[in-house]
Amino acid sequence: MKVRAAFASCFALILLAALPVAHAEKKVKFNLQNNTGIPLELKLGDKIATLKEDEVLAVKLPVGTRIITNTATEHHPAGSVVTVVSSILSSNSTVSIGK
């Protein structure tokens, strides 16, 4: 009986340890739209993307990725977090960065 309980405990620990890893690898596809009136440079995790005025960009990023502005605008100072990618975003979602 003790062996069975020890095996069940080890299995539960391994399963719980694997869950955050599986969650971290999930990627979400959505759109970013620049409504600031000026070209906007964004940092998407480790990558840099430039959005022209009124441009829509389709992206696919891992859950937890921060989208940060590299260009200062009237309402968004450089270095501010626009959004953090969440699993609630769907493929037809659009994150609009506006004035």
C-alpha cells in the first residue's frame, strides 16, 4: 500500500510540474492595429515590429509575451506595456493601439 501511495504522489508531482510548461508553450494568434496617427515601433517579446499608421499586423505569440512600445506617442511613453498576451485572445481578436 505504501508503494502505491508513493507512486501516486510522484505521478501527481510530475503532472503538476508539466502543466506550466505546456501552458507556456501555447501560442495565440491575433491582430495588432496602429491607430496612433504615427508609425509605431513595438517590441513583441524579443522581436521588434514597426506598424505604419492604420496598419494591421497579424501575430502569433506565446502566452505571457509582453508587447511594449519603443516609440513614444502622446498617450504611450516609450517602454510602456501595451498588453500581455493572454489565452483569452482569439484568432479574430484585434488589439487596437490608439490615441
